Amino acid sequence: MVPVEDRSAGGTRGHPVFARLYDAYMFPQELWGVRRRRRWVVGNAVGTTLELGVGTGLNFPYYGRVRRLVAIDPDPTMLRRARLRVDRAPVAPALIRAVGEALPFRTAAFDTVISTLVFASIRDPYAAAAEVRRVLKADGRLRFFEHFRSAQPLLAHLQDAVTPLWRHLFGGCQPNRDVVPILQQAGFEVLELEKFRRTFLLHGVARVA
């Protein structure tokens, strides 16, 4: 079985209960259309690819065009579950325990970075976005499927109101995080953007500005 390399420098203890329940929590959402978005985001990754926050490895089957795949997560329970899915990946991933705010890779190491439902859970998303920009090649692409904060004040207030409980129940996820300004502040130019149905999720593509 693929080993997990620990480069977390202590890292986080993670959310073991949520990690064990994650697949069951995601299953109806996958059937509702999230799986299709994964195929679009992940299936167009090319070259040497980094997956930021691999979770339980739900993206693995869709990496059909990459040359090399590196998958990180700070949560050891998530990584243990991801190991059970490595045989579903067309290219065997290297599994590394690491945090997004301090990526243990050289500058301009990756052609593609994949981020699916990750930035809402990272403790410092601005630092993580800056790190993604650092490790991405000048002509590389960040492909993402993430949360956004509603532009409508009432809906945004509702997101803010549910966030403390949501964060407690769902592994630190903060659904009022707004990924596009975070990426733009880190120096990304967003090239494509599309909302996912009538939700607070969107998918897109960004490059280093």
C-alpha cells in the first residue's frame, strides 16, 4: 500500500469522526451533481499536479491526464482513508501529510493545482493561496470547486449565522468563506467561473496574474 509521508511538522490532529463520516455525508451530494463537477475540475488537470486537501480521495478516479500526482492533507485520518482509494487513480499518487499554509515543495513545481472543497476549512486561506501561487508554474493553472459568500446581504447574513455551528460539525468548514477575493489577493487572475446550481459553491480556473 502507498505510504504516507509526514511533512506536517506536527500539523493538526484533524477531525477523526468527521473523516470517518465524510463519504456518507458527501454521497447524496455526489449523486446530485458534485461528482460531475469533480470530473470537470480534476479531469482537465495535466502535467505534474498537486491536490490540495485530498480528503478521502474522492477525486482519484478522474486524474486521467496527469504525469505525476501529489496529494496532501493535514488530517491523518483523511489520509488513511485516501490510501484505500489509491488503486482507483490512473496515476498512483504520492500521499503527504502537510498543511496548505506551508507547502513542502519548491517554487514553480506544479503544472496544475486542484482544490475541491478545501479553502473553507484551511485555517489561513490567504497564506494557503499565496503558497499555491508560489508552487504553481507561471503558465500553470489552479482548478477549483469551492465556497463563496453570497452578494445578497440577507443570504450572506444567514451564512454568517450558521458558520459557527457548521464549523463545529463539519471539520472546521466555514461556508461563508469567499474564495475568489482570497485568490485575487494572492495574485491570481480568475479565467473561468460558474456557480453550482442554486448553492453557495462555484467552480473555476485561475492562473498566476
